[in-house]
Amino acid sequence: MENNRRHFLKTLAGLSGIATLSSVPVLAVAGADKVSISNIRLSTHTGYVRLVFDLAGPVKYSIFSLHDPERIVLDFDKVEMSHGLVDQVQANSLIRGIRSGVRNGNDLRVVFDLDQKVTPRSFLLPPSANAGNRLVLDFHDEQKSNASAVAVTEKPRNVVVAIDAGHGGKDPGATGSKGTLEKNVTLQIAKRLASNINKQQGMEAVLTRSTDRFMYLRERVSKARENHADMFISLHADSFPDPRVRGSSVYALSVDGASSETARLLADKENATDLLFGDVSVSVEDKMVKEVLLDLSLTGTIQSSIEIGDKVLDQIKTVNPVHKKKVQQAGFAVLKAPNIPSILLETAFISNPREEKNLRSHAHQEKVAKAIGRGVSDYFARMAPPGTWLSASTADYKVRSGDTLSEIAERYNTSVKNLRARNALYTSNLNAGQVLKIPVS
């Protein structure tokens, strides 16, 4: 399961610059001078081989496959490398040999001679505290990948959504003018959201806390990891000195800093909880995780977190005004699980009298929970992890004029409920030309 999760995160990361190498990606623009490659590092993993090129600056590159015999060709624009550098890379189960040469006077070509067909993937990493620019190139063993995929699809699992009710116990969070406590509101909405998710085919919810108890931020993240969560949602209800301020906001992690002053202040307030009660703050640079893997996970996780946030924000604005129209980014400690897409949702401002009244209303809480649930469904209908029921389909069906859900369900021996869940459908309306995923029965 963990290997599939890692593979899924690598795929997600492609949305923010990680390329699946069937095309020719242009990921960064090099300067006028040549960029040098200082080192090539190779490591072997179950099912794939990884090469890391240490670069003196950003580069522009492309990659393609050749067959009979199998080769991968990597072309760099305005890049240079010492002639013997490739010789230090030893042959392995996938790579038989590597050769390089200058092309067009200024460019570099590296050719990998392979023993079998592979699926290549690549991504660029920006400089970090311990390393400079890097190009990471993975060669995946197609035979092992296909065998793994077959094994997984035999027993599809549910996607797991970890729901975190912010604050709790000795940490009440914000307080409204009528005495409403943030810790109580978040727990009530969390339970409603969990109930909503558990009713949906192919999904299950896990609560980080189900009672009024204090939890360190690290505990919340650990609970999500222990349950192999595919998504983490932290619920809050913010306050502000000006009672007129209102609206919902969604936040994703930003490694480089917050995207606005409001986001920075908010992150500082939420992160201060651990400082007040003695926990060790969660660091983005986790020394126990290898640097390349951490960078990869964060890159992919942050991008998918933003996409989840977009879906949730689209649904939340149907039940409550939004304070920020786009997903914000800040350094929330509770969002720093490098391999779990995570968002923090400020459901409303508890300091606003009207919104405090809504937050106390069970009917409004239910509306908020259903809106979040729809956003989650919208995301997983398109980006469910491999090996899950929501990712599996037996066929694609193109809707024709006059088709109904019940007729399509009967034709493919499935249920309307399953069709709705697999395609995140909330009404019975269908449009001609619309493509439906037929779920595994």
C-alpha cells in the first residue's frame, strides 16, 4: 500500500512540474552561460532506479525514449559535464550503460542504454538548505509496476480522509461574543463531515479527536499517518478584532512562507499552541527523511493540497461567503505531513456575530459538512490514489442524448449510487458527450 501511495504522490507532483516523460517538458529557463553538472548520484529502489544530477543552476531539458534496442535520451540546453562523470555510475538491473556527448556546440546529450523497457519520470528540485538545483530522473520497471497494479486492483480499498477538529481540551481556540468556543464548533462539524464521508461509496473518515481533548499538532499528523490517510483536513473557526470581518478561507502549506500577511499572522497563532503547551514544533526539514524524497513529497503534496482546497472552496462558497477567493498558503505546522495532501479550513469568523450564530446552528453545520464532502468527492473522482475503489473503472461511457443514470447503471450491472460516487454526481442531470467512469461492481 505504501509503495502505491508513494507512486501516487509522484504522479500528483507532475501537476506542479514533475513530468511524465512521454513528452518533451520544458521546466526551467537556463541563463546565457552554460550550467555545469557537478555530480550524478544513483540509488536503487523496489521497482525503480533513481538518478540525481547536481546542477550549478536552473536548466532546460527534454527527454524521449528509443526502442530496438531500448534507450532513454536526455538532452540539456546550455549544459556542460566533465567527460568521465558518467563512468562513475555503475550498471544495475535496468541500466546497462551511460554515455554522453556535446551536441550543437553548446548542449549536452546523455544516453542510457537499457536492458528492458522502462517508464521514465523526471522532476526538477530548487535549491534547499543542504543542496543546490537538482534534476531527478526515475526509471520504473514496467514489469514490476504492472504486476503491482494487477495485485492492487484485485482488492480495491477505500480512500481515507483524516478530519482534524482544531483545538480541544485546555486549548479552547477562539471564543465568540456569545461564548461559543472554537473547539466545540470544530468537533461538531468534524463529526458531521465524518458521517457524510462514511456514507459515500469508496471513502472512509478518521477523526484525529472525537472528544474534547487536547492534542499536540504532531499527534494530529501522526494519527493521520497511522491510518494511512490520503487527505488531511483541519477545521477551525477564526477570530479577528474587527467583528465585521467574515467569510471562509482555505489554506495549504507554503514552504517558502505565507502568501499574505493575514496568512502569516494566522499561521503564527495556530502554531503557537505547541509553544504554549510544550510540544516540539514540527519542522519542514525533517532530518529523518532523505532530502530528495522529502522535496518530492512536499512538491507533489502541496500542489495536490491546493487542488483539494480549490474544490472545497468552490463548494463552501455555496453555503457561506468566502474571506479569500483563492486558496492561501502559510506555514501551518499541522499541514506539514510531507506525504499527505492537507488543507486547513477556517469555516467562518467566530468573532462575527452573524457567523457565530451560524456556527452554533446544527442545520448550518450540516450544510458546511456536506459542502466540504462534495469538494472532497470532486477531487477524488479525478485524482483518487491507485488501488482504491474510486480510482478503478471497468469502462468509460460517453453519454448519449436521452440517457439516464438508472439505464446506464442497469446496462453495466452496477448501481446508481456507485455511478454517482465514482463520478461525483450530485444530480441526475446528464449532458450528451459527458464521459462517465463505470465503477468496479
